[in-house]
Amino acid sequence: RPAGHLPVALSDVGAATIGDAVLVAGGRETSGTLSAQVYLLRPRSGAA
């Protein structure tokens, strides 16, 4: 799984990731909280 693929994360996690992914795509300027959100969702997907 390539790191940085939002679609993959979306399909992996679900609606929860969709919201965060959308924020990342629309709020890339604040690449601090959004980035952390995506990172949190990534390990979650792997653990599941």
C-alpha cells in the first residue's frame, strides 16, 4: 500500500477516514493536525 493514497485509506477505514481525508485534501495548508489525523487512521487500518 503506497503511503499517501487517500482513496486506499478511505476504502480501508470507511466513513471515518472519508471525513479526515476530505479535511486533508481541503486543508492541506494546515498540514499539522490533518496530517496527524491521517497518520492516526493509517495505523488503525493496519491493526484492523
